[in-house]
Amino acid sequence: MRHKICLLLLVCAAIAHAQDPNLARNLAATCANCHGTNGKSIGDNKSLAGEPKEKILRKLQEFRSGEKPSSIMQQIANGYTDAQLELIASYFAERK
């Protein structure tokens, strides 16, 4: 019985996660301090708005693996699941 309850809770959490229309925006908000609101940087850091999704996702994966050295991005990228990184990359790619 305990396993059925755990499974039910996981399914409910996944459904709620999928139904949040602001999830991508909320995840991407972490990037605003360095890359600007909606990915439009006004400082020295690269703007992410309008970049191709595949390019953003590849860079995030390179940071995560350590292939691309960084002072902070590896830690940030490791804090997200693959699905969350996909959402973040999609969000910035859709910004103009």
C-alpha cells in the first residue's frame, strides 16, 4: 500500500509540474542576475534571448559536465534536471 501511495504522489507531482504555465519562466529567472531580465543582458555577460535552443542547451550541458570551465555555471547547471534545462533553453530561445 505504501508503494502505491508514493507512486500516486509522484504522478500527481508530475501532473502539477507539467501544468504550470510559468514553470519555464520561473526556472529561467535564476539567470536574470547575470544574463538580464528575459535573457537581455545589459552588462558584460552574454544575452541569451533569441539564441537557438540547441546552442543554449549544449552550453548548459557543457557547463554541467565540466567540459566548459566556469566559476559558477557548473554549479547552477547541476542544480537542474535535463527536463528543466530543456525548459530554460526553450524559454530563452523564444525571447526576442
